[in-house]
Amino acid sequence: MRDLSNELLDWYDVHARAMPWRVGPTDKKAGVRPDPYAVWMSEIMLQQTTVAAVTEYFKRFITRWPTVSDLAAAEDAEVMGEWAGLGYYARARNLLKCARAVVADHDGTFPADHAALLRLPGIGPYTAAAIASIAFDLRHVVVDGNVERVMARMFDEHTPLPASKPILTEHADRLTPQDRPGDHAQAVMDLGATICTPKSPACGICPWREPCQARAAGTAPELPKKTPKKAKPIRHGTVYLAQRNDGAWLVETRPDKGLLGGMMGWPGSEWVDTSEPRPRNAPLETDWIKLDGEVRHTFTHFHLILDVMVANVSNAEPERGFYLPRDQFRPSDLPTVMRKAFDLAQK
Ligand code: SF4
């Protein structure tokens, strides 16, 4: 039987993508080992986010907090501010919790054990498998969207996702070798990201073109099949941007639980279904001006449309929130939806 993994690893040895958290095949052969802290951080950042979006954030985090102990000792607000714009903010809170657990329970060293990794905050089965495999070269099956696509095509699997996940995982498992499982996992991901791409796979230069069943059947571009998703509902709400005469902005820290938890934002209303009246709930009584235009933002489960109200205020005491002095206010500390409101107000 052909050794499909070896064929792929030969390709990976030449074509591996360079990433700031990755130890490439040449360095590995020279004895360099991956840093589990860097692998873990990249995997948390990459959940629901692309490599291109993560790269600059990763470099900033690693420069500012070079070890897990440095990160564990950071202030929550510093980390949340550095994460702003990357989205899915529960990840940032879990990042801190996990760093502190690694320091408190594992002497500042990530455990080289899948079950122990899984017990850490913010690490689910996929992330535990990825860290165990990539950082420690333990044989675990790593299946992300790229791997699912490659497996569906290699085995011409037409059952739609998500029902086909167990079948695709079995295929990925059978192909995972005992030797270099971490490189194998990264090689399949790279193949999916660079050659076996969603719309137009470059089968002509693929290291798996001969055994690939979908290429032979001419079905590659239509795989993997997916069960259609329900349309996302639309919600709406209002945010209030008040600036005091001395330049300070009225902001609030959002509750830890819930969307954008722990992030800085503008005081605002609930976000409600569009069938309900536009909610207001201003943080203080003043002459608010409603801006032309609106903020549109899409979260995982709904689209959001926000009215933006602005006001200049003297020293009015707000019912909620606090004034942040002008020299401490950094728009880059705002999550993207709040940043959009700020940008609209600057136009
Ligand atoms: S031959 Fe084509 S469809 Fe098959 S794995 Fe390679 S790029 Fe994907």
C-alpha cells in the first residue's frame, strides 16, 4: 500500500508555510522544538479566525508577554485591550485563565498530555489535539475545516457536513502516522489552505492527486457538501458616545459574561429583535443627536444594526459607565463593533 503520509510529508518538507509560531521542517531536523506556549496561543487565536488576521496579534502578544508566566501576571484590561479587534472575546478571557492555571497547577509548563490539556480553560478537544500533536508530536487526530475538505475530497465523501464529521475524522485518523504526527497534521492543513482550496483546487500540483478519489470522479469543487445554514436573525440597538468638555469619553466595561464580555465599549441599549421598537436607554439625560447612517456588524449567530447617538456634555454624572481621560482613550482598545460606532462619529 502507498504511504500517503510520507508522500505528503515530502511535499511539506519543501512547501510548509512559514508562520511565526511554527517550527518548520528544516529547523526541526536541526533539533529546534516548538514552543508549546506559542503553539497554544496561536491555536486559541486561530479559533474562528484566519492565519492572516492572527499573525500581527500573535507577534504583539509574544513580544509583550514572551512566556506563559509573563502573560499570567498581566492585568486583565491590558490583555483585553491588546485583543481588541480580533473578536470572540471569550477567547481572551480564557487565554488569561489558562495562562494562570498553567502557572498555578503546572509550574508554568504546558502539560505534554492530551487529557491534562483538555482540563485547562478554553481548550476543547480540537485545540488539545492540535497542541498535543504540533507542540509535543503526540499522535492525535487534528481535524479543522481544511482537513475536513481534504478528507471529503480524498475519499469522495458526499454526506453533508456536519453529519459527515465522524466519517471524515476516521479517514484523517487512518492517514495519521506514528512518526511526525505533528508535521503530518500541519501538512494536511497547509494542503487545504494552499492547494486543496474551497473553490478551485489546484489538483495538478497536489501531492495526493493520484490517490484522490474526488479528482478522479471530477467532484472535487463541489465537496465537502454542507447542510444549508439557517439565515441569521437581525437585531438592533443604540449606543451612546458622549464626550466631556475636557475630551474624556464616557465608556463602560461590559459584564464579564455575554458577548464582548470584559471589553470596553459605549454605554447602550439591549440588542433586540427587529420586530420590537428601537430600544434607547441612554446613560444620561442630555441633548443626544442621532447620527445619519448606522453601524452594521455580524456576530456568529446574528446580524446587529446599531443607531449611534452623540453628545457633548459638561460634567453630567452618568447613570452608568465612567469618563476615560482623553490621553488614556485608545480606539484600538475597542472591540470592532464599538470601533465602527466611533469611526461613524468621526466622519
Ligand atoms: S487532488 Fe485536488 S481535490 Fe484531491 S486532495 Fe489534491 S487538491 Fe484536493
